[in-house]
Amino acid sequence: MKRVAWGLVIALALLHYDFWYWDDPTLVFGFLPIGLAYHTFFSLAAGGVWAVMVFYAWPERVEAWADEVGQDDGQSRS
């Protein structure tokens, strides 16, 4: 699943440069330029991919390190 998550990140990086909508006068919902609508949906997709990355590709060693640091000093971190 990590490879799929990283593949999604690479796909988003490539899709971010939407040169195909620069000169398109089309309006979405009758008022929103298509380039702006594209970036709105792109931002939502980026948030979804980030959630997938956190869930599936978050390095467990970071969590283990944070737990060790919190236990070593005897104080809770808030």
C-alpha cells in the first residue's frame, strides 16, 4: 500500500501543472472558472492523499522514537 500512496503523491505532483485550462473560458456551475474549479478539486484530492499517506505510509520508527523520548524524561508532553 505504501507504493500506491507514493504513486498518488507523484500523480498529484504531475497533475498540479494544469496547463490545459489556462486559456479555457468555460465556467463550472455558471460562475466558477474551470481552472479555479480544477484547483479546488485538486486541493480536496491532495487532502485525501495526505490522509492515505498518514494512515498507510507513516514511519512507525518516528512513533517509537517519540514514545521513547516521552518515557525517558519521566514527564508527559502536552
